[in-house]
Amino acid sequence: MADTSDTRTPAQIEADIRARRTALAETLDEIGVRVHPKTIVGDAKAKVVANVDHTLGRAYVQVNRAVTGVRSKFVDEDGAPRLERIVPVALAVVGVVGLLALSGRRRRS
């Protein structure tokens, strides 16, 4: 059996009750703020922004890796351009642009 004897004075009991009521009021206020629609929407927006930031960060890393990979193919360790690789690619680009220009002219005629 539990000991039911209480050695507190009525003033101490009233002080404990006031402290408990204050704590409960603060808890209820916090619950009210948490379940408020604006708070819920704000939390949802914050999660979306965090996910988008994370996704954009990962995309930035991937793009940076790709650019570094391409750069390593066209630039040597000293930073000088590798003409043996740049010239064929440049010729291919000029050829494709020329073919597109010619096919555009034929369609207009």
C-alpha cells in the first residue's frame, strides 16, 4: 500500500498546485502553437525547402564532377589546352551547326 501521509502544509500544497497549473498552461500554449494551421504550413514549407536545398546541393556536386571530368579531357595538368582533343571536337561542332543551317534553308525554300 502507498503511504498517504502528507507532511506538507496547506500553503505548500497551494504553491504546488499553482506551479502545476502554470506548467500545464505553458504546455497547453505550446500545443496550441504546434497545432495551429500556420505553424503546420510553416513546418511543411521548411521541410520542402530543406529537401530542395539538399537536392540542389547534390545536383551541384554532380555537375561539378562532370565539368571537372570534361575539363580534364581538354586541359592538361599544367592548364594548357590539349589541341589534339579540342580541334576534332570543334570541327564536329562546326559540322553539326553547318548541317543544321543547311537543313533549315532547305525547309524554307
